[in-house]
Amino acid sequence: MIAQTKAELLKIRSTRTTLGLLLGMIALAFLIAFLTGLLTEAGQLTSKEDQLGLLGNGSLAGVFAALAGILLVTSEYRFGTIRPTFLFTPRRARVLAAKLVAGLLAGLAFGFIGEGLVLAIGFAILKGRGIPVALDGGDITLLVLGTLAGVALWGAIGVGLGAIVRNQVGAVVGLLAWGFIVENLLFAFVPSIGRFSPVHSQNAMIGLTTEHLLSPAAGAAVLIAWAAALGLIGLAVTARHDVD
């Protein structure tokens, strides 16, 4: 299992796509944090919730972690390398379990870089504009740990989704459509259901107190449940479906 996980991590590190995702995430995180911090009126950056919104932009790394997780599975089906992978390790459950662990670790790395960049820019802008920091040590700790854990889980969610769908374009489009359209519609019109969606669960994890959001602990439990459920379904699909 350890050797298989190392092999999956090597696949992530050695592909140009992962580098592209990482650079894209850095550019987007920098742009959003920079523009939000500079263009927002000072009066709208003074409250705890306002500053959580600014400094919590590092959670967008979850999108890129999920995409990396999807590609870790679907790229093998797309290029046919899944066949030698399964021949070398016939126990498909072990292969997917290793991919899930690799997805978690890759997500952790994405989260560390993304949130670290956003925090550095956000605090620098608050200081430069003379805006007092309204967050205490507990708020910042929850923000950082919630972001890291949430983004790591998104990496595993991407692996599970990729194993279920297997088609690269379909999985990517499905992820983006769900995260940016379906979830927001659910939360806007049926918040009692939308609050249990993955994106809004992660929002709860970092300490946001938007109406209808879950508590941080409940948000973490729900996001773990999403990652576990998709991973288990992916395991079942991988074990039962033949490789073309």
C-alpha cells in the first residue's frame, strides 16, 4: 500500500497538468485576494465576517485539488495506462485507496500554498490600509486548519468522482457545474438542503457564519462523509466495471 501510494504521488508530481493547476491556483488566489483587499471599501473589511471572507479565499484551492484528484484517475483511463496499473496491482481496491490517499496529500499541499498566499496578501493589505485585525488566534487557527482539511478532502472527492465517472471531460464539467451552479441554487432556494453540500460544508469549516451554514464541526463531518461516500462508490465501480 505504501509503495502504491508513493507511485500515485509520483504520478501527480511528474505531470505537467498538476504544475499547470498549481500555477493557475496561485495566480487566481493572488488576483482574488489582491483585488478583494484593495477594491473593497475599508468599512466593509472591519468586521470578523468580512475579514474571514477576505482571508478565507484560500479555500478556492479546493477546486484545483479536486481537479487534480479527478485527473489522477481519469487520465489513466484516457491514455490507457490503467491497464498496466491493474496488471501490476490486480487488487483494484488497493489502487484506488492509494489514489485517495495521494489525492488527500496533494490537496493538503494545494491548501497549504493557497491559504498561505492569501493570508500573506490579506494581512499585508489590512495592515497597509490601517484596518485593525478583528480576528483572534482561535479564528485564525480555525480558518487555517479548516482550509487545509477541507482542501485535502476535496482532493479525495475528486478521486472518488473520477473513479465513478471515468470520463475526464464529464467529471470536470460535472464538478464545476455542481460547485458553481447547483450548490448555489440549492443554498439560495432550499438552504436546509444546500447547507449539507460540499462547498457550503467547507465554508462552515473555516468559521464563516452566513445564515443557514452548519457549525464548523458539523461542516467537517459532512465533508468527510461526502469524501467517504464518493470514495466507496468509486471503489465499487472500479471493482465491477471492466477496463476497455
